[in-house]
Amino acid sequence: MILSYAIYMAGGTVKIVGMLGENNAKVYSEGGKDYFVAYVDRRNEPFFLGRARLNSDLAYVRDDLPPKVKRFVTAHEIGHCKDTVDSDSWFGDEFRATFKPMLKDPAGFLATVAWKIDQGGPI
């Protein structure tokens, strides 16, 4: 769970300080709202490719991912941020966060699945 964080500029780079330390970040604007994505060291996020809380404005994505995978995971995590459905279903949450990015970027989706299988982890 992402509890609190601070956002600031350092030499033209957006930085986020939060539960996973200080990280470089990017701002993505969609639908008139800004979403902040912090790119974190794998040591701080060893089990997931990314994480975000539903209906929030901040996501974390591992910085060591291949470019196509990172692009898709970023879109997926922003999908979680944009999700306003209050559900107890993990499958429903993941489906809603994956469906639109998968339609927009099928190559990124397939690259993510292939990379995850190659790494020996669950999809």
C-alpha cells in the first residue's frame, strides 16, 4: 500500500520520495489528470513488475525491465490508478488494468508475457 510520498524536481528530473526510497519518475497525463510513475530498483520491488493502488495518482514500476515490458507495465499500473471500481476480486482488478493497454499495445503485452515466462515467474 502506498501511504505517503513527496514529489519534487531535481535538475529537470521528477523525483518521488516514498516507501520505496527516492526514485526517478515520469508524469503521464491522461484525461486531464496527472499520474506519477516512479521507476524503482529491483531490490526494492523484487516480486512484482509494478504496483499501484486503485484510484490513486502514483504507481511504482521496476526500472530494470526491457523497454517494451516497461512501457506495458507502466500503462497497466496507470490502469490501476484510474480504476474506481471497488471490488474484492483480484482477477477483476487485473483484468480491468490489463485490457485497455493490451488493446493499445499488443506487442508490449506479448513481450511482457514472454519476458515473465523467460524469467521463470508467474504471469
